Amino acid sequence: MNKLTSTNTLVALALAGGVVFGGAALADVDGVLTINGELEIVTKTTPPAHLADNLDEIVSGWVYRAAETQELQMDDFDNPGMLFVDIAQDDWGTVEGTEGKSCATCHDNVEDSMAGVRAVYPKWNDEAEEVRTLAMQINSCRTERMGAEPLKITKGKMARMEALISVQSRGMPMNVAIDGPVQAMWEQGKEMYYTRTGQLELSCANCHEDSYGLHIRSDFLSQGQTNGFPVYRLKNAKLTTAHGRFKGCVRDTRAETYKPGSAAFNALELYVASRGNGLSVEGPSVRN
Amino acid sequence: MKNTPLTLVAAVCAVGVFSGAAMANPVAPGAVAFDEDGAVAISLTGVAGDAVNGAKIMRTKSLGNCISCHEVTALAEFPFHGEIGPNLDSTGDNRNAAEIRGILTNSKNTFPGTMMPAYYKVDGFIRPGNRYTGKAPEGPLDPLLSAQQIEDVVAFLLTLK
């Protein structure tokens, strides 16, 4: 115990002395992510064709987090996001609304019915003739099939249902379609990604395409990939949705944000998801 | 007019605060004259910059927050310094006041496409917000730094040699 303590003290001293310029994060950028000792996660791979001229490699945000944050995602008993998956498992079987249905009424066992779903969302829905995010699909089920109230887009109940559905695809490669009927919306999302908003005039690309792997103050910039969403953020100790994070980023450019659940953020979600095609689904991931 | 004495006091105060010839008319953000390389030759206030205050502006998150992106050895006691922009340790050797003033006012005139924000600009933005609230602005925007704060940072950066 004493030995452990003194080691920690030494590490703390080394940190205090060594990272004045380099920022606080001591990321293990060469780390390999294996969950529960068996599920291998692709955290670096070649970019999808549409990004081939912009990036040499696509990289999960996990790579840029501090070693102790990375470790939390390696075991489901350590991953606080899994607590919310457990709660959502109960939600899955809970009857709500006027039709006397739960998710399980139509979709039975979530492990079977939702395997692979998260990897292909946002996705074109033929019947509704629209691109649907996972959140939109969840709310469509609730309002149209269950006769229940829609969930608020960025709130905990939605985030944990997304986490439950995401975890059934964990380890599968992101594979969001960008052509055919979704192409116009994908182009809209792409334009948003490169638009410099707010009084700071920053685009998504300024930080996450041009400057990833560099420190901005003590923050180690990632590529802003969404394969890990919903993410358990240590800074606010709860699950965060992609739209919640988008809103925070746009706000930090001193801009008027778009609304979570808006057509604009849906388009951005589609485009950003497609930038991660090839990375493994990680949700619920752990970030700072 | 019951208010007259107060009005008088206010008028006297205003004269008192702004009576210095230079302080009376800081150059407005929209009126700054850049040369073809993006430099701004004339002081925004006519008042010499305070280098000590400039250092404080550079390291303070709610002010310039310059070290968020730039490494500055003279400010090493204030972590953490970013690495987005260039190290500024030799700025006083490499740049004159006009060039630094221009870069701070609107660096995009000097470095087209740069990620650096314009610190003395109030319009021409896409979806500008009310500071960091994420909401629409309630009125005209203030520049990120005041004219005198720009001059203070110019003064500090000139000391980096």
C-alpha cells in the first residue's frame, strides 16, 4: 500500500513538472482497445473513400484520452456507461403508452433484434421517406406503435436506450450509407462540418480535421468521431448523446447553436457518422 | 426636473473618464485600416499599451486566452499551453507593432484561412451567439477584446525576444 502511494506521488510529481506545455492528458496513443479481454475494437483504420483526400487515417476518440480513462472502457464492470445500459434493459421490457406495448413486444430479445442496427444509423427509412437517426427511430416506435410520449432527444432516458441498442453492435464496423436518397442530406451535413460559425469562426474541421492530435489548452483534440456515442463523460458523470455534444461544440465557437433533434443536426450526425465508417461501434464509450 | 442633478453628475463623470484626448475616440472595429499585408499601423487608442496587463490578458481564459493555442515561455508558470498556433517566444524579434496589431485585430488579413479568431471584429459572422450561452445575441456584439486590451497585448508581445 505504501509502495503504491509513493509510486502515485512520483507520478504526480512527474506530471506537475513535465506537462506545463504539453497539457494534462497523458494519452496512450498506441494503446489497443480490447473490451472484457475478448472484444477487439478497431480504433484506427483507413478512411472511407469520401475522406481519402482529407485524412490518412481515421481514429477513435478513445485513442486521445488519458490512459486511466482508456482503461475504464476495457472492462464492462469499470465502464460507468454500462450501468445505464442495465437500466435501459429494464426500459426495454416496460410497457408504456396507450397500446399496451413495450419495446420487447415487437423486438423480443434486444441482443438479437438490435445487433448491427447502431452501425448503419442514421439511415434512410423507405416508408417515412426520410433519413432517421437512431433517436428518431426510437421516438417513431414510441409515438406510432406504443402510443407513448417521445423521449427528449438529449435526456437520460433517450441516451440510455441508445446505449442499450449501441452495445448490441459493439465491435462491428460503422457502415453508414451516404449515397442514394440520403445524399442530399449528407451534402448538407458536410457543408455544416466545414462552415466556420460563431464569433470565434471555428468549423468542426478546424479542430477535428486540421488539428486533431494537438492540444488546445489542456484538451487533446480528437477527430470528433461519433462511433463511441452515446459516451459516458467523466466531467458530467452521465451519458451524452451526439446532438448534446454537437450543441456544446457549436456553443463553444460563440455561436447560436442548432437545436438537438433539428434537421440541421440530423444532417450533421449523418455526415460525421460517415466519417467514421470502418471504426468499430464503441457505445457506450468513456471519455473525459 | 428632479433628475437634473443626477444627469449633471453623469455628464461630469463621462467627461472625467473620457477626457484624455486619446481615449475619447478608440478606432471602431469596422474602421480599422489594414495595409495590404494585414498590418495596422495606427494605434487603436493612441494610449501606449501596458505589457503587464497584456500578459494577464494572454493567460486569462475569459479574456484573450492566447495560451490556449500558443506556447509562450514567459508565461510558463500558467499552464496549460496549447500547440495549435506557433510558439510566440520570438514575436518581438520577428514582428513590429503594426503587424502584431493587425494579426490580433483580424489575423485572416495576414494569414488567409487561419484558425485564429479575430479579436477586434464585431460583424460578418455566421450564426453569432451571445458569448458562450449558445443563444442568439441580444444586441450588437462586443469585440473579443477592447481596443486598449489589443494595445496591451501588442505591448507584451513586443517584449518577447
